[in-house]
Amino acid sequence: MRIVDLSHLMNVHTPGWVGYAGNQMYYAQNLQTKMIVAQRIDTALHVGTHIDGAMHGTDGMGDMASYPLNFLVGPGAVADVSQHMDDWAVITPAMLETAPVEIKNGDILIIHSRTAGMDAATKDQVV
């Protein structure tokens, strides 16, 4: 099995969830005044590459700490439905069924909807 890191670079241009403030990154201390360089990052939780635990949307389900690490590793499929997307589009079963990829029972499914707010120079960068 080949493990692929799917996390995207995070910077001030990384889009967040609709209505959330964007990332802010700045120097909290610098060499000239404090003799040390320290940066600060202010961000909402729904920014960049992340995963939500079941309890995020369902009462009585586990938080992320309750999932074993191997929950995030396994065979998978990437379904590209970006051609169907616009603002507030709903991903339907038909879109997944017609995506040019075989989705098997038990696959970790990654749905590529689109890269909103990112330009061509950064949308395909992976850490």
C-alpha cells in the first residue's frame, strides 16, 4: 500500500468555510525588539485540510480521539465531481456513480468537488 499525504499547504490564501474569517498569520515577536522570532496563526477550525468527527454533526457519536489511527488509512477512491459544482451545489449519488473511478465497498472516499478560492498556482500543491 502506498500512503499519500493529502494535506494542502496552509497560508493566508487558504479558503475557509463560508462566513468564517480567513487565516491570519503574523509576527508576534521579532529579533529587533524581542531577540526572538515568533509567529502567530489565527484560524477557524474549518480551514484547509481537516476531518470532522461524527460528534460534529451527530449526537452521541465519538470524537476524533475515539477513532483508531488506522481509521484514516486504507484503500480508497477519489471521485472527481468538480465539473458539476458551483456555489452551494449538492453532491448527489448520481454524480458519484458516474465519476470515472471504481468505488468499492469499504473504500475511503475522497470527493474532489473543486478548489474554491485557490488559484491555479496553489490548488494542486500537496505537502
